[in-house]
Amino acid sequence: MKPRHRQRILAALILTAFGTPALAAPNTVELEKQLKALQEYVRSLQSQLQAVKDAQPTTTPGAAAAGPDENVASKDDINGLQADLENFKYQLQRDRDTRTALSARALNVSGVIQARYGATDAAVNTGGNSANAVNGRNNSFDLGAVLIGFNGNLYKDYEDGRNLDYTLRFGTSPQQGTNNSFLNLIDANLTYHILPTISADAGRLSVTFGQQLLPFGQEVQATEDLKPTINNALFTSPGSLDLARRQVGLIFRGDAFPVVDYGYNYRAPILTYAFGLVNGNGPNKSDDNNNKDLVGRVALTLPSDYNSWLRQLSFGASIYRGKQNVFVNSGADLVDKGKKDRFGFDLAYNHHPFGVTYEYTEGRDEYATGTKAAYSVAERKSRAHTGTFFYNIGEQFVKGYRAQGRYDDWWPKSYQPFYRYDRFDPNTAALRDEIKVHTLGLNVFFAETSKFQLNLNRTTFAATDKTTNDLLAQFQFGF
Amino acid sequence: MISRTRLLTRRLILAGLAASVLAPIAALAADAPKVIRIGLPLVGTGNRPVGGSWNFATVQIKGSLEQEFKADGIRIEWNNFKGAGPALNEAIANKLIDVFAIGDLPGIVGKASGLKTKIIAADNRRYAYAIGVPADSQARSIEDLKGKKLAIFKGTAIQLGFGKFLSRHGLSEKDFKIINMDSNTATAALATKDVDALFTAPSALYPLEDRGVAKVIYNERHDPAAANDRGQAYVVATEDFEKAHPEVVQRIVNVLVREAAWSADEKNRSALLQLWAKSGTPFSAYRRDYEGQGFKEALSPLLDEEFVANIQRNVSESQKLKLVRGSVDAAGWVDRKYLDAALKSNGLTNFWTPLDAGGKPKK
């Protein structure tokens, strides 16, 4: 008990003891008795106090000096935290002002660069003026392609994921005998997701408006999962069926009846489809006639769980029906419009560690002969077969495996040997005009966005009865 | 002086002894893998390969397997999957993993879809789930969240835990707008109110509550109705690996059992939670999550009747909730020989009390 409390108690007791006798003066004997009683009372109080003290837990003498409760933040602690926060806010604002690329909306910047060495046993010679002439070139260092892309979100639907996205992509590729490799606009489009995208169990539908790839067949839209080669298949190039060129138009893409195996995080829609209208005359141009070309595709994937041998076995069919301007006099005189139709059938069995793809494509193009005054239109039928087999050694294509928690910049190194057979017959009515390419290659995936590719191409030209051998070695890297 | 005959005899005996000692080691060296590929569905904050709550997480953090196999030159390759159990299943289907720990639902899905595996030990068998909502949410129960955006990590044990929780309340996933998110993404989404609620482990929600951005409105650990519905995890070996390297599997189980015994000691409780806190989930969050829950019971490696009955019940629940096609015979999936040998060789045969199918100590 504190001294002050004791004094108060004693004062109260004295007042109690002497309060009443103060009215009539007591004698000495009475006073002694009262004093004794008072002493007894004090002793009794002292023993009670001691009992209370004994009942209380003992505190060590140093307990008070042990310091403040560690669970309670002091003012100094808060001041320190506040200073850290202010420093952080200042640094963040300063970095944002001076060192941060800003955009009005969400923006993802990406790029791809292909640094390539190519050698051939058929020397390249061109005529032409002195600046652009090529004189007996057997090998060359090139930039196969350089692409820079911007994409992001113009409207984000938090409720259903019916987002509005944009894509803008520029690119360049090596030019024969000239150094004019300006960046061209490749993709420029808006995509709106008509159906909700937040659930994997539901089908999806989106519409893309602008300049974009055609949803035709496999090769045109294949990612590196299905296309191991450096060069595209022959039928896609502008000299043949011209399907890889971007087109301007409006295309719907969607899927239905998805099979979702959540136990493997695997989603495979049974039906995938696309259809739309495009100008048909390539990128960065207004239409050259009043006819819009129709493109459509359906693909069926067998329903299966992830751990099934039927996983990722799909069949597809594609159609492109359009009109093109036809000319005579070596393209000098426009005379009419002719058909420009393409049909295709494809299958893919991408079952890690191996994959097989096959694609058949047929083209029907009308062309004119004669003169502007007297011309006739005929149809040319062309045909292409492309088949690829690849085998993966490593985990590059096991989606869940490569997404791991790691301390370092880890990536599963993978090797992918492959073989491709590619054949294009530009005119089935003509004899010995087809081109065949056998490609043997190896892809080495050594970092997240980088790979080394080695392709050996053996090309046979039936028209000239010549065979050439090419080697392409390329680093492709991106960000 | 020792005679030549005795010397020769002595040398022969020594050679025999040396041969008897070295032969198993040589055999092990000949059969031993160069690397053991371990899979864990646990990833910590900031993508660090560290988890918590599981015995196998403790083994990884302490480097116990590395110590066990160091002398043999066998490398331990840890694969901590961001995609949790489903990503682990994908890797197993592609033969990229030898031994792994996995939770209820993905383990069952993998087995039902034909993955050839054997359960060799139990891991955490007292897993609980909780519901977190934004701090200013008016929701006080699951009924208040009907029609709202609720995040779960589909394909993981969380989805089965959620399904069982909804069944107890007479609800189904159709009563909510379910959004599939991994745990780290989901906690961020809850903090920014992109979702109205999150169903996950309590230890993932408490840090948000401490920051004042969320509150826990339900914790299964405090719900008597959920006492027999705890989530559980187990350690599994692929049949290929188990057949090829039974002695390696045995040593892995030995390590697991020793670590489980260490965790069971209450005086190591703080040290254990400190280890798990290396995942980025604070010590205090684990402390609150496991308040009143002993680790001897929670991390018991026993493949007892309760464990097997729980798996079988979870198979039925998964089928009822249409989360799995096919079936699994839990008793046939479990292989006790490695665990029994490990308990015996470590003097732990009677350390844990086996439980019967009802969760009561077996007499």
C-alpha cells in the first residue's frame, strides 16, 4: 500500500476514535483504553493488508524496468513509419514524373526480334540498277522480322469481363537489295467480348474490327505451339494463296461447349468458330472493289480430360470466298472481277511431348486472258499440303510447369526437333510446276521469351527441275 | 607374431565386412536417381518458392531432404507450382514429378483420371477455410453474399472445401457469381474490392484483416458443424518412381516422419510458425489460424482409418458436386509399408494415436 493511502486511513481512524470524545473531555484511563483499541485496530488492518499483498502475484523488481510493451507502438515508431511512408510517396511521385512511361489507358508493350544468318547453295543474283543489285550472294545476315506491339484495355468490365481491347502492331522484314525496311502497320484493331469471359465453363464470343489476321486454317494463325518452322508454309505467301496477309474487316470469333478439367486447369471447347467480312485486298488499303470477301472456320476438338490420349485432337475446316479484280496486258488493263476462293481442311494432334499437324488447302482464282476489248475469264485451281511432326524434350509447352515460384530467372530449357513437308501446286492443270520443301529443324528454348532456331530447307522446283539447300540459323527474342 | 594364415583370414573377414557394408551402398548408388523431382502446390508472397501449413513445406524450408541425400550426391529439385494442385497434376501427367504433396480435390481428380500414384504419408489433415469480405461490407454470413462475386481457386482443395461448406448451408455455386482466382490474386482482388468475398485459408485472410482492408466473417475452425469436414493433404509418389527407387522413397518418408514429430512437440510451435512465416504470410496469421489446434494431431503422418475414410468421403462429395469423373478406392490408393517402416526405425511407432473412421482414438 502506498504511504499516502496509509496516512489517509490513519487520519480517518483517529477522527473516528477521537471524534465523539471531543464533545466531553475523557480521562487518562479512558484515553489509554482508546489508544490500545486503536493500536489493535491498526494491527488488524495491517494484517489484512498483508494478506491482500500475499494474494497478489509477485512482481520482480526489474519488471518495471523491462521496457515498454512490445505490442504497443510508440510515438517514435509511428514517426519513423510516417517518415518512411513520406519518403516512399516522394520517390514514387518523382519516378512517375520523370522515369515512367504513361498512357491514358492500360498498355502492354511487346516486341519480337529475329536475328538471322542464312546460307544457300543457289547464289542470288539480281539485275537492276547499281544500288539494288545483288551479285552472287550465297549467305547473309538479316533481321528476319522486327515487331513492336501495343495492346491493352479500353474498357474493363469488372462484372462480366465483357472487355473492350485494342491491338496496335508495327513490323518490318528484310528487303531484297534495298535498305528501305520501314515499319509497316501490321495489326490495328478493336476487340469487344460480347459474351462474359469470367467463367471458363461458358462459351465465348468476341468481335474484332480493323486490320487483323484471317481465321483461316492452322498455319496462318498458329502460335509456336503448332508451328516450329522459321518460314511460313508456301500456300500462305502473297505469290500463292495469299492467306497470311492481314485484311481489314469485321470478324467474329468464339467457342462453345467447353470441356473444363479444373483438376488440370485445362479448357478445351468442343466447337471453335469464326466468321466475318473483309476487304480482301490486303493491309493498309481501302477496298479495291465493292465486293466484301467472306471468311469462315469451324474446328472440332474431341471432348476429353487432360490425362487422356485424346487430348488436343482437333479437326478444322475453313472457307474464304471473295472477288478480285482481274487484268490483262500484264496487269495494265482492268477488265473484270473474278472469283478468289479458298477451301481448307486441317487436323492437329498436339499431345505433349509430340505433335502432328496436317493441312490441305485449295485455291480457285479466276484470271483473264486476251485484250481489254476481247478477253476471256478462266479458272486456275491450286493445291497445297503441309504436314509437320515435332517432338519436345523439356517442359516449355507444359503450361502449368513453367509457372513456378522460383527465386531466380528460371525457365525450363527445352529442345524441339521437327520435320515439315510442304508442297504447293500453283496450277493443278499444268504439269510439273509444283514446289516442294522438306525442312529439318531444331528449336532450343533457353529463356522465357527467347529461342534459337535452326532450319535446313531442301526445296525442289519442278518447273526448273532444280533443288536448292538452305540453312537458316536464327535467334528470336522478345519482351 | 601373427601367422600368415591368420593374417589372410583376418584380411578375408575384413574384406567380407567391407563388402557387406559397401554392397548396399553400391547397389543404392547404382539404382539411385541423380535427382528427386518434388512437387508442391505452395507458393509464397512475391512468387517465392516457400509455403506453410504443410509438413512438406517444413521439410522444404529446413532443407531436410537435401541433408538426407547430400552424401549420395542426389539432388533435390523443388517445383513449387503457382497453379497449385491442377498444375501439379499436369506435370505428373507429363511425367515431370516423382514425389509430391497435394490437397484433397486435385489429388482425387488426378487419381480418378488415371494418374498412377500411391499415397505414402498424410500431411496436414486439419485444414480449415474461412470467408473474408471487404472491411466495410455489410455481409455477416454466406447468405448475405448470395448473387455476389465470390472468389475461389477452382480445381484446388479450396473448391471441395467450398462445396462442402455450401452443402452444409443448403446452397450451391449457382447461388453466387464464382470467380476463379489463385490465392495471391484473390487476396489482392479482395483488398481492392474487385470481389465481394473470398473463400480460402484463414491464414491468407488475417493479414488483410490486420491491415484493415478485410474482415473474416466465418472461420471453419470455430464451426462445430464443420468439425468432421476438415481439408486434408497427403504425400504421394508416382508408381514409376516408387517401383524404381523404393529405398529412396523410404528415406523420404523417414525424413517426413522425423519432421512431423519435431512439429508435434509444442515447445517447437513458435519455431515452426516462424519457419512457415518465411512464405510471406505473417507469423501472427498462422498463430491465429491454428489457435487451439495442436500440430501433433494436425500434422500426424498416420494413414489411419480416419484418413482413409475422409478421402473416401471426399471422393463421394466430389462426385456429388460434379467435380470429378470416375472413382477412387481410397484404401487401395494408400500404401502403408514405407510409413510403418519409418515409424519403427525412428522409434515413433506409438507416438501418434491412430484414429478410427469417426475421428476418435482407436482402442
